[in-house]
Amino acid sequence: MSQSPQTSGGTGKTAIQSAAERFGVIERPLLEWTPEIAEETEHLYQKVKDHIPRIEWPVYAPYISAINRLKKERNAVILAHNYQTPEIYHCVADIVGDSLQLAKEATKVDAEIIIQCGVHFMAETSKLLNPDKTILIPDMKAGCSLADSITGADIRLLRERYPGVPVVTYVNTSAEVKAETDICCTSSNAVQVVESFGVDRVLCIPDEYLALNVAAQTKVKILTWKGHCEVHERFTAEELLAYKEADPQIEIVAHPECPREVVEIADYTGSTSGMINYVKDRKPPKVLLVTECSMASNIESEVPEVQFVKPCNLCPHMKRITLPKILDSLCEMKEEILVDPAIADRARLAVERMVNLKH
Ligand code: 13P
Ligand code: SF4
């Protein structure tokens, strides 16, 4: 993954005091399965019981109890993306959502420390919007194939090639890339952002499929890049049509990072939260979520009348975030996200323009 910021957890030693120095390190608490922990966490178990066997709960519950206690002691909040595993999403997260919701919520957070359960670009976005807060990610290696597909130098070359054409950058990019662009977008607002310039040509990068799916919804000519999400690019129309043929009742709900041929056969396409809302509002008898695996697991218990068909793909980056690593983050105040001040102000502007766009 692209490591644009200087990090206290990586090789980039900075003169800045580390989060561990500022807040102090505390010893990892004893993780015991006791009757008290069983009682305290039972209501949380009920939310994940379809995904975690009862016999395994004594392993999860002590972590969950310790994380929830330490969060309060440290004045920290946990922001978790919809792709996090059920025990993170339901049992320790304070705020869950899609990329846009998490970016917006990050601006409202009161706590001193934000633990970002998601991938690096999300934590970096939180840092851009909260320069005075401490942003921690439980695993600095949680990257993204889209963020890795493009650099700031690539954007400068695109600007030379297409002078005067506005550059809209998907939020799944490094701060270095955001700093070179006019405005960010997410999957939930990409069409609106592209149209906000009132011009006939816009560069929408780096996700080729998102760009093609935006192009199908607007008169603006879209120029793009060859970046792809390694999770969504694997779905094919052929595979999905086979499910539909086997059971015509199945509704297909896709993410716009999927190839165009997939989106064309979907009954609905939208951001992860858009997909969740569609299922909750419409309650189709059977649904196939064309996205990362944890999404269906996270919402299944909230819509028991819906049957989920699961040909899902895992995001290996999202899955780097685990309860033990979240606990280590809270105890040792790691890994801290720092953004190079030389790029932070310009990158922040691109994110803020998006967040402040009127709906
Ligand atoms: P959204 O949650 O914004 O739809 O993004 C999906 C995604 O792939 C994030 O990495
Ligand atoms: Fe990146 Fe795709 Fe993983 Fe999202 S699901 S973090 S876009 S690789």
C-alpha cells in the first residue's frame, strides 16, 4: 500500500511526540472468561449469535469487555466500516457506516482519540478532518488496491494531458493523491460531485468501474484510470445470472465498484449504506449482495425475513483489523496516522469540499 504519511509506527521517525508518549502505555489487561464477563456481554452475543458459535464466545467476550472499558478510560471512539466483522461492527464500534458517513462522523466526534476500524485511507481521511485528534489504526498494513493504483505524480501527468479538466478523486486514495485533486467523492455521491462543476468533461479516478457506472448516469463525459477494487472486480455477470436463473426471486444488489456488466443486471446499485438501506426498506425475500462478505453477516440479524445468498468476496485489507489488534491499539496507542503537513492542507480541502457539498 502507499505509505504517504510519516508514521510513528513505521520507519518515519518524526520529532513529534508519539501517541504512546502523549497518552502513556498501559499493560494489556488479563483476558479471562468469568461469570461477570458472561453476564456483561450476553446482550452483545445475541447480536452475533448467528455468526459466532456459543462455544467460541469465551474467546471473544473478554476482548470485547476490555475494549469497551478501555475506550471509556482513554476517551476514544471506534469508527467501523460496514465491511468489518460482526464482532467489531456489533460489539465494539461506536459509529458504523460507509466511507462518506464515516468521514462526516469523524468531524463530529468529541473524543480525543479515534480508532479507525477500516483501511488506511479511511484513517487518513479522519486525520485530515481532525488534525488535532489522535487517529489510530489497529493495523497499518490495511491498505486498498484502489489507493495503491495511483500516485500524486500520476495526477500531475493527467493534468498536463487534460489541462483545465477538473479532477474528482475517489476517497479510496492516499492523502498525497487527494492533495493533487479538486474534490473527493465516494460511491454514494460520485454523480453529484461530477455534476457539481457544471462542465462537460471531468476526470473521475482511480476506479475505472465506478467511473463507467457514473458515466451511465450523467451527460458529463467521464475520463478515468485503470484502477480496480480487488474485491468487486472478481464478480461476473455470468456468475450472478446463474443464481438468478436458479431462483428468479433473488434480487441482486451491487456496489458501483463492480464491473459495468454486473451493475447492468443488478436490481439496485449503491454505496454500502445504500445497499443496506435498500434491503432494510424493501425486504426482498432473497437477496444477493454483490460486495464484501461481512456486509451480509452484519445486517442479517436486523432483517430476519430476508434470506441472504452469499457468493461474497473477502477484502484481505479490511480483515486485518481484529479484536486483539484493537485492544493493542488502545493499550499501546498504536498505530498512529500522521499526514505530512506539506500535503495535509491541500488534501483536507479536497475532502472538505466533498463533505460540504449540499444535497
Ligand atoms: P462505501 O462504503 O463508501 O460504499 O465504499 C466501499 C468500499 O469499498 C470501501 O473500501
Ligand atoms: Fe479497497 Fe476494495 Fe478493500 Fe474497499 S473492498 S478497501 S475498495 S480493496
